[in-house]
Amino acid sequence: MMPGDRGNLGQTFGRIVNRGMDKMRHREAFDIGEPTAADFTGFERHRQILLVTFKRSGEAVPSPINHGVADGKLYVRTEASTAKVKRIRNNPNVIVVPCTLRGRPSGPVVAGTARILGESEHARADAVIAANWSLPMKLFERTLDRGSQTFGVPMAYIEISPAGPTGPGTHPPS
């Protein structure tokens, strides 16, 4: 996509939905504190996580997102053109915390390292994420999938590994 290019109808709809979600984000999503846990134990009991990525300036950007857990790692998916994917490409250090649909933190904060998965890893990641959906979420997400395919909107799948032992003052480097 070229600068100033608004993209296709699917991408425009995605931007509108994302802006709406930004407006609904819980105020506590912006102040989650330092990492307090070293792994993702217990994350499988939650439907959403708050994925915090970092701008080049070091500013934290929280995004509530659906996830799945397998083999001690988290998996998420989003449109490939989103700013969070661009931020992860620039800086793979992230912070994650279980949260409500609006992003209110509801569990331990964990520092992690994100990796954008290759095409050959998408099917497994999709299955892991889908296993954590409620029935209404499954219907919603699969409807979005059909729309994304119809309008040619590529998806990015991201694997998040715990960064390791944490303690006070161990914010991920930016």
C-alpha cells in the first residue's frame, strides 16, 4: 500500500472497527505496571490478553486481542497491515496480561518476545487460537475470516514466548 492509499473496502472496514475498539479500551489498559510473572501459566483460563507493543519512541501501546496457548507460548492473529505488526517488526519485545474484552487487566503481567510467523505456521496457530474462542466469538471470527478472504485482507499470526525471569524494574528494553 502506498502512503495516502486508503486500501480496499475490507481494510477500510478493519480500520473503522479498530478505531472503535480504541475508543472502548479500558483506562487501566494504559497502566499495567511492571512484569510480575515469568511464564504464561493461567493464561489459558482467559479469552483475551492485553498485548502491549512499543513505538520507536518507547511509548507503550496496549491492544486487547484474542489468543490461544500451546507449549508455553501465546498465539494471536491480526490484520497484517495493523500498526501492532509494524511495531513488532521494529521491536519484538512485548508485555502481555490477561484482560477483559475492553482491556482491563485481570492477571499476571509477563514480558515476552513476539515473532511473526511464516505462512507454513499459520494453520497450527489458527487452530490454537480458535480453541480458546467461545461459540459466539467463533461465529464472529469466522464471519470476519470470510470477509477478509473476500476482500483480500492478509492476516498475520504472532507467537509470543516468555522473556524469562522477571522482577521489579525489568520492563522489556525498547
